[in-house]
Amino acid sequence: MSYGNRAVDDTFLEMADVLVEGGFVPVALGSFVAHHSLMTNVAAGRPDADDLAAVRALAAQVVEKLARVDGAEAACVAAAPGNRPYRAFGGVAFKPEVDAGACTACGL
């Protein structure tokens, strides 16, 4: 997963639960800083070369982990950090302002 340089809260646990419910086996967890899509001054220039090296290192560890077991089930993540019930999403404190007169009804 990628995040805008803030706490991941219950994201790992939620993602692992969704994967398991969908019949997948989560075998690794990783979070990587990326340039925030809304607050463009947060994590500008990320991911950088060091971040991408960390992604490659995690990928190599996963390949090694999977090579040591007979099936993905044996490599399943034992526990994902997070809390149940998941932290409620309260929205964001800021809301975009739009010029209703400039709306073209594009549906976006």
C-alpha cells in the first residue's frame, strides 16, 4: 500500500481481511510513502530512489519466503497490525470549493 506519509491506522488489518474474504492469502505487509494526491506539499518527490529500493527489498524477501514453503497458506501473515472494530472514518476536515457556475455536468 501507499500512503501520504501519515499513520496507516487499521489499513493493514482491513486489507488482510478483504484479501482473506476474497480467497487470497496475504503473505507480506509493506507501506511506502508517496506524494500525497490532495496535499501536494506532503511527501513531494516520493517515492524516491531509497523508497523504491525498499520496495525491491521487500519483494525479494517475499520471493525468498515463498520459496521456503509448500504453498502460500504456509506463508500467510500471522497477524496484521490494527484494531477491531476498525477505526471509523470521519471524513476529512477540508472540503473542496467549486464554482457551480463553471460546472459542465461532466459527472466527475
